[in-house]
Amino acid sequence: MSDGDELVYECELDAPVEKVWRALTVPEYLERWLKLDAPADLAVVAEEENRSLTYRWRDGGEGVEDSLVTFELSATEEGGTWFRLTHVPVVMPVAANSNEADVVMMLAA
């Protein structure tokens, strides 16, 4: 779901919070999910282990402003993870939406 310059994506993953956290914090896993040819210019802005993580993401393109990507995780009663991603501002929402299926596949791995 998108609201103006903000993209919000939520889903339930069939993986424990700790496994999803590793997918978000181990650089090799994160780079694979983002499908980058080179390491992303990411900086951790805020972190609460196994609960929330915010990156400042610098695309590097000329005239493209930095954005914030926040991941929020919470355990479900079934042992899975409720996953919420917020990306602000979203400069190209079509590109962001094209990765939707990959989010679930990578984080569930």
C-alpha cells in the first residue's frame, strides 16, 4: 500500500523473527534481496534488535534524494513474523513495487 511519497508493505512470513532479522542485517543477504551489482550505500539510522531497523539509503543517482527504509518485525502466535516495510520518500514507486514478490521470497528463505 502506498500513501503519497511513502510506500508501506506488510505481510506475514513463515520464518521466525531471528531468521528475518539476519536477512535484514547480514550484508550478503540484503544485497541479494536488493539485487545490487555493488554494495548499497546504506547506513543504519536506528536499530532495536529483532524488532526494528532503519537504513538511510543513498541511491547515488544525480538529483536523487536519500530515503529512509524502516523494517518492523513482530512474532506471530504461530512462530512466524509479521513484517512491515516503510520506504520514505519513494521517488519511483513502480520500481519499488516490482520487488514485492522478492521481499517475501528472500525473507522467507
